[in-house]
Amino acid sequence: LTPHLIIISMGTNESVSSTITSELLYSQIDQLVSSIRQEIPQALILLTTPAENKIRRRRRKNNRRRTYYVDNKHITDVVETIKQYGIDHNIAVWDWYTISGGKGSCETWVKERGMTADRIHYTANGYTLQGNLLYNSIHNAYEKHIR
């Protein structure tokens, strides 16, 4: 394949990892981007940031298992690392974290049935909306470039 654009969507899994650091994530992004540039140097690259997500916790109380969700404290570090990598390497970044509502947006997405109850994955409607917004962003940037 000889794609003109490669979209790299990452960060959700990294944000829930207990071992990831900003430095390690930056290095992993760099390894991936470097290998793509070596194999397909003519392709443009677009990085996307993850949306807010929550971490599931479980606790037993009165012989019943309770599930609850806590804020993912690493998500903003992951988002900022991806954005910084884009700045440092002149790569476009589509900031889904901000576009989707940023801090506190996860519960709204669940309530509006755009995100599943696990507070990580989107529903079909949520993914469709995300895809349409990404497409519109790319299309609008292209139209602006042509003008």
C-alpha cells in the first residue's frame, strides 16, 4: 500500500497502564512514527488523542460485588504527550479529548448513549459520530488548503 495519510489513534490503553510514563509513551510514538516514515516517507501522519475514560474498580460489600468508576489520572498526561510529540515533529494532532468534551465528559457520553457503560468504549452511534467529526475535520482542512 502507498497511503497518502496514516491516522494513528492511540492513548486509551496507555492511559490505563500502571507502567507507562510520558517519556516511555513519547519514545513509543517516536519508534512507530520513525518506522512509518522509513517505510512510507511520502505519507502524511495524523495523531489522535484519546477521549476521557474511567477506570473500573470492584469492591465487595455485604457479600455483593459493587462496581464503580474512578477518574483516570493519567489521561491528561497521555493527551499532552501526544500533542507535544506532534508539535516537536511537525505532525498534525486531532485532539479528540478536547473535541469530545474533556474532563467530565465521559459521564455525559454514557448518559447520551454514545459510550458504553464500561466508560472506555463507544457505542456504534458514538463511533459513528467520532468518525464523522474526524472526516469533517480532515475535509475542512483540505478545503482550506485548496483555497
